[in-house]
Amino acid sequence: MKAMTLNSFGGPESFELCDVPKPVPHAGQVLVRVHATSINPLDFQVRRGDYRDLVPLPAITGHDVSGVVEAVGPGVTMFSPGDEVWYTPQIFDGPGSYAEYHVAAESIIGKKPPSLSHLEAASLTLVGGTAWEALVSRAALRVGESILIHGGAGGVGHVAIQVAKAIGAKVFTTVREDNFEFARSVGADVVIDYRKEDYVAAIMRETSGRGVDVVFDTIGGDTLSRSPDVLAQLGRVVTIVDIAQPQNLIESWGKNASIHFVFTRQNRGKLDELSTLVERGQLRPHVGAVYSLADISLAHARLETPNNGVRGKIAIAVGPSAHLASADF
Ligand SMILES: NC(=O)c1ccc[n+]([C@@H]2O[C@H](COP(=O)([O-])OP(=O)(O)OC[C@H]3O[C@@H](n4cnc5c(N)ncnc54)[C@H](OP(=O)(O)O)[C@@H]3O)[C@@H](O)[C@H]2O)c1
């Protein structure tokens, strides 16, 4: 089968389209014909070598799959050939999804929501699972609470806004002004231009000095370290960003706050819950651009460029969906 392979770490040009053996499903595993994947910052972090201790070369990265079951290994009971499925491959444990076929444990695979195309489904698995884990499992966001979601036009952010609205929270978000309309279209109540206005001042003004119940940090650095400044009493900060520097989060103490660090984990339960929201019409990933597997280098270069004009996700069309690459969305 064809796979986009990394034989060395480096820039976007590091990918090589290679012929590699088609994987075989062992006990408890499912072989999936990949119809679509997508790209995440994790993929360019892997490509650059940020996780070189965890990723042996040659490597196939990629952390989203939407496709069709081709074969199942012994003991698999939930899936049969022909089923449409979606999942996030186990991170740092085996080949990823930039390939025509992928094998995964039955326990992390879900039935694809019927109303999503493969390109849409592959644009939701990792970011949706992350947003769900952050807001539902960790921050325990409740009806009537308020949340500040940083980076609301990004892959994780635009999905987190929709999950927060489905829960019944008031959503504040930081985006650049070009993305105000997009952020409102996915449910944001209050939009703040992070380049023109200090977000701490904006939140304190908009909440009459109370602050918000939850901050969801998708940016890190200064954005994370200042998050306690906008928390209400008993507030929660959830960050998904790899923290390179020690953070001064001392302001949290006086607010009885909690800080949650999330590194998304794979399981079918989260996918099934996301699927429920999708089928109720409360959640839909936005596919901002589509590239072919052969053009993965271009897709990486674009995702790494700030203000790249992409709202939501960059999807990758694979195999039977390949003709959809570069289609307008
Ligand atoms: N821990 C985990 O499990 C996990 C899972 C998923 C993602 N992540 C991490 O989460 C981060 C976001 O991922 P993603 O997939 O959402 O990336 P993405 O699709 O590239 O989105 C990032 C968004 O942040 C915006 N942004 C940049 N600087 C900002 C600032 N100072 N304030 C507000 N918004 C700003 C960008 O907008 P512009 O166009 O305006 O630049 C972009 O819309 C990455 O660091 C990723 O590695 C972690």
C-alpha cells in the first residue's frame, strides 16, 4: 500500500510517498481502508522530531481515521467488513493514518456518524475527543456556566465552542477579527480579537468583574499563565498545550481554582458521545481545506503558517476519496 513516510525528521518536505506492506489485523484488531485523515499540530511536531524519543524512524504519522472496515482479526465482535468507522490511532504506539490502510484495536474504534462525510469525520476524531475530554471529563462544564475558549477558529477551538454550547454554557472566545463571523456561526456568544485587545481586560469587562468558570487554553505560554486572572471563584483551567516553561499559576490559589492538563486518550465512549451530538445537529466539524495524501507536505506547510486562512480543519482525502482533494468547502 502507499503511505506517506518519514525517513528523517525535518521540514514539510521530509515526507516520502512509499510502498509499505499492508497491515494484517491480529486478535482484537480491525483493518480499515482509510478514506480520509486530517492534520493536527501533533503531526508537524512529530515530523519536526519534537517526539523523536517516542517515534522510531521510519515513521508514519497521522492521528485521524475515517474509513471502511476491510477485515477483522480473531475475537472482534463489534465490527464487520463494510462498516463505516472513525477513530484516533493510538498516539506514539504504532503507525499513524497517512496511509491507504490502517490497523487499530477494536476498543478505540467507533461507528462513523452517518450524517458526516469521511472528510468531516476525519476532521473530528482527535480534536473532538480532545475537546470532550477537556470540557466534559475534566472541567465538568455545567449548564449556565461561562467558558473562555482560546483559538476559537482553530481545529480544537471551533469544536470546543460547539460542545460548550451543547452543554448550555455561555461562550467567550479569542480569534482574529477576520474570524469573528465564523466563531459566531459555530456558537460563540462573545468574540475577542486577541491581537487588538487584552483578553483579560475584555473578559473582566464583559463579565462585570466576575470572570469565567472555565478557561480552555489551546495556545500556552503567556495565554496560559494569565488564565487564572480571568477565573471566577472555584474556576477551572484546562490546557492541552505541551508546556515547555514553568508557569506562574499562583493566582489560582486565592480562587480555589483547579488546573487540568489534558493529553487526549483514545476510547470508543467519547466518539459515541460526539456522534450523538453530531446526529442531533449540535456539532459539525468545519473542513476549511482538503489536500490529497500525495500533497501532505503542502498541507503541513499551510497548517504551520500563522493566519493561513483555514478555519477549522485541513482534511486529507485518501484512496476512494482522493478525487475530493482541493475541492472547495
Ligand atoms: N493535549 C492534547 O491532547 C492536544 C490535542 C489536540 C491539540 N493539542 C494542541 O492544541 C493546540 C491547538 O491545536 P489545533 O488543532 O486547534 O491547532 P490549529 O487548528 O492550528 O488552531 C490554532 C488556532 O489558534 C489561533 N491562535 C494563534 N495564536 C493565538 C492567540 N494568541 N490567541 C488566540 N488564538 C490564537 C490560530 O489562529 P490564527 O489564524 O489567528 O493564527 C488558530 O486558529 C496545538 O498546540 C496542539 O498541539 C493538544
